[in-house]
Amino acid sequence: MATTRPIRVLVAKPGLDGHDRGAKVIARALRDAGMEVIYTGIRQTPEMIVEAAIQEDVDAILLSILSGAHMALFPRIMELLKQNGVTDVLVAAGGILPDEDIPAIKAMGIKGCFGPGTPIEQIIQFVRENIHPERLQVEV
Amino acid sequence: MQNQHRNLIERLLSGDRRALARMVTLIENEVPGTRDSLAELHRHAGRAHIIGITGAPGVGKSTLVTQLTREFRRRERRVAVIAVDPTSPFSGGALLGDRIRMMELAGDPGVFIRSMASRGSLGGLSAATRDVVRAMDAAGYDPILIETVGTGQAEVEIMRAAHSVMVVCAPGLGDEVQALKAGILEIADLFVVSKKDKPGANQTAAELAMLLSLAPERRTAAWRIPIVLTSALKGEGIDQLVDALERHRHFLQESGLLQQRAQRQIRSEIEALILQKVLQHLGEEISPDEWQRLLSEISERARDPYSVARELEERLGLVR
Ligand code: B12
Ligand SMILES: Nc1nc2c(ncn2[C@@H]2O[C@H](COP(=O)(O)OP(=O)(O)O)[C@@H](O)[C@H]2O)c(=O)[nH]1
Ligand SMILES: [Mg+2]
């Protein structure tokens, strides 16, 4: 029954944040690592991000945010995912995330928090290792 | 397993987006058992107008798809979009960027967008696209818009799955009209010159008209291929384009071509399924070692491809 297939990820930029270099770097690096990457572009509402993740049936949602608005946006995203019954998708975040916020971010169910200078290999490996394994079995 | 499929189909038919999204994943990954679901979905499909949109990268296809979707929504239709982008031959990964232009549609429950990577399998992609269309159709979406970059044979094949094929050109991209693939030209039902806010749009339209006048079989056909100029920037030409698409759909229905095209499609689909089975059997019947031996014998001229094929056909039970 098990089928191997490319990992599908959504790279999204929530809120009014124009810093898109990091998101683009990550999108390209994950593509080069053999993943199918859907990039949403900047200025996305939590609703748009969750809807895109559902329709694209992605294995991971990668949130990149440098604006400082993460504590307003992340809870809404996590709540919408829960409301829609999306429980098997990895959610990770990166950008400018102050150390003091990280425990709260992790408590929301967001798995990794990666700041400036994170080596790209580390991000690739993190995504590969943290996808819910049953998703890659592609069953009903 | 069987019950899970049944449950998924029921949710899909009742309009559950997550069920449709999961079905597309199953189709894309050729998960065993999905064909049974598709057989069931086939009974509920057949209502949607399938529109193919093709053209070189950057001509404005994704932008146009967004605007078309908005106009169809205004006309109270539920719209599904399949946006196909190439898989990188080096990494096997893909950057699926069409959605960037379509994000404004994301809040609308009457719109479903799915990005697909070509995954390098020629026949596989067009078969998968057809099956994804079938699932979206069964879920009640009409029209279904398919965006592909019109570069290779795979795209031409995908476009054959569409009822109405729209070829998009933009001014200022060099000899864009000259570069149109012959195969795509043959199946075009409408031309769009996008970015008419830019200089040279009328020139591009004139070149297209010229090209059409040189194709006698298209000139004499009952359907006169329209050339529609649009500007996504100014929101111009979009309702004319939707009108033209609706006219084409009507024309296909009235002339019986819709059924004819659909039947031709299904025939090639069945042929492809059988061919796939035959190849699968062949793979099971002949080990890599035996292949190697046969191929060596043929290249040493001890044997020839024809008698080998004949022998294999016999072993597969294809000839008596
Ligand atoms: C370049 C830059 C800009 C450029 C952005 C260009 C662009 N298109 O991206 C410009 C000049 C436009 C700009 C503007 C502004 N900026 Co600025 N900018 C920066 C700067 C110097 C570098 C950001 C960058 O591109 N880094 C390179 C990329 C590759 O790294 P990265 O984004 O951090 O991504 C890496 C990791 O963080 C991680 N990662 C990132 N996202 C994700 C997601 C996931 C899931 C994972 C796993 C990993 C991950 O992986 C990447 C690779 O290692 C930072 C300072 C800094 N050192 O970070 C300030 C900075 C982000 N900007 C800042 C500010 C305040 C602004 C402005 C508001 C300034 C102003 N007053 O006008 C504007 C706002 C613009 C807007 N519309 O949002 C502040 C933000 C403060 C805060 N959050 O509290 C910073 C931190 C500077 C500072 N110290 O004050 N900026
Ligand atoms: N001026 C102008 N630019 C447009 C128009 N339509 C699209 N574009 C721009 O053309 C670029 C490519 O558009 P996109 O829809 O991604 O093209 P695709 O690659 O064919 O899907 C983008 O920068 C668009 O903003 C238009 O009508 N007028
Ligand atoms: Mg596009």
C-alpha cells in the first residue's frame, strides 16, 4: 500500500510583511531537495493560507514572518486548521521570532522556529523528518 | 479500505473540499484502488465545461485564470482550476507558483484551486489530469480551467482533455506567434491576446489573424476562431472572453461535437489503460536479465525486433 511520492509543502507569508527573500530562498531550496513547493506570495491572511493548504493537500505549512506580528497571526492560523479538522499537517515557522515568544509558539502546535542564518540543510532535514509519516503512505 | 473509499466519495459528492483534495492526491500518486473510486465518480461527472488555457511562460495565463474565475463567479458558477507546472528534471521537485496570482480567490468557497507538478511522466500527467477533472466535475464544479505551459507534447495531450482550448499570446515577447507549437495551433478554439494595455497588442492580434487565414481547415470550419484582447490590469475584455467561451460551449453542444470529443477522449483513455496493463504484464513476464539477453541477440544480428515482438506477444497471450 505504501507509495513513495514527493513531499508537498506550502510556503506562506502571513500578514502585511514584505520581507520575502527568506521565503523564496526556502521555496527554491526545498524544490531542489525534491519537494513540490506551492508558494503563496506575500500578504496572506490566515484564512487564505489555511484554505490553500486544504485544497493543495500539503504535508507541511511553512510560515515565514519578519514583521513581528506572529503572535497575532499564528494563533488564528492554528485555530482555523483545527476548525477545519486539519490535524496531520506539519506547521513550522521562521523569520524574526524573538526567543521569549518561542515557548508560546511551540505551545500552539508549531514545530520548528528558525531564525536568520539557519543553514538551509537543517531546514530541509527538519521538514523531511517531521512530516506525519502516515501522510506519505497516501491512503484514504 | 473499501468503506474508506466509499466514505471519501460521499464526502466529495456532498461538496467537502478536503475530500476532493485528498482524492486528487490519491489520483496523482496512482494509489491502488483509486480506479474503483473513479469508476464511481464517472457516473456523477459529465456536466462540466472543461477549458484549457495554454501559452508561453509569462504571457499572463494565471492572471487571466483569476479574472475568468471572478467573472464566472459573478455568473454564479462554481469554478475549479488545475494549474500544471513542470517538475525539475534534476531534483524531481517543483516550484508551483501559479497560485500566487490566484490567492485573492482563496476566500471564496465556490472556487477550488489545485497545483500539479508534471512529474516527468508524459502519459501519466495527461491521464492524471483527466482523472482530476473527473473528480472536480463529480464534485459539481463547472467550468474547470486547466492552465499549462504550452511547450511540450504532454501539454498538447492535456489540452485534448479540454472541450475549449484557449491559446494566450502577449505583445512584446518577440516572435511569440511564430513560436506557437503546431500541435497547439491545431487544437486552439480561441485566441487571447493578453496585456492589451501594452504596445503591440494590435500587431500581435493581426499576426494571429494572418496565421489563422493560412490554415484553411480552421478557416472553413463551422466555428470561427475568435481573437479576444484582454487586459487584466484594466479588467478589460474578460466578460467578452467568458461570452466567447460560453458561445463555444453552446456551439459544441448544438453541433454534436461535444459528445464526439468526449467520446474520442474516452476511447483514448481506454486505449491508454489497456496499453498500461500490457506494459505492466510485459514487465512481469520478462526479467531485466532476459531483456538484456534479447537485446544483445538483436544487436548482434542473431535475432531481429520483429520476431522477438511476435514471440513476446504470444507469451502475453495477445496472439494465438
Ligand atoms: C533585507 C531587509 C529588508 C528589505 C526586504 C527585501 C525583501 N524583499 O525581502 C527591505 C529593505 C524592503 C526591508 C524593509 C523593511 N524592514 Co526589513 N530587514 C531586512 C533584513 C536586513 C534582512 C532580511 C533578509 O532578507 N534576510 C535574508 C533571508 C534569506 O533571511 P531570513 O528572511 O531571515 O530567512 C532565513 C531564516 O530566518 C529562516 N526562515 C525564514 N522564514 C522561515 C520559515 C520557515 C518555515 C523556516 C523553517 C525557516 C525560515 O530561513 C532563512 C534562511 O536561513 C532584516 C534584518 C535581519 N538581519 O534579518 C530587516 C528586518 C527584518 N526589517 C525590519 C523592518 C522594521 C523593516 C521595515 C518596517 C523598515 C521600515 N521602517 O520601513 C520595512 C518593512 C517592509 C515591509 N513591507 O514589510 C526589522 C523587523 C523588526 C521586527 N520584526 O521586530 C528587521 C529585523 C531589521 C531590524 N533589526 O530592525 N527590510
Ligand atoms: N500589463 C499587463 N501585465 C499583465 C497582464 N496580465 C498579466 N500581467 C503580468 O504578466 C506577468 C506574468 O503573469 P502570469 O499570469 O503569472 O503569467 P503566466 O506565466 O502565463 O501564468 C505578471 O507580472 C503579471 O502581473 C495584463 O493584462 N497587463
Ligand atoms: Mg502561470
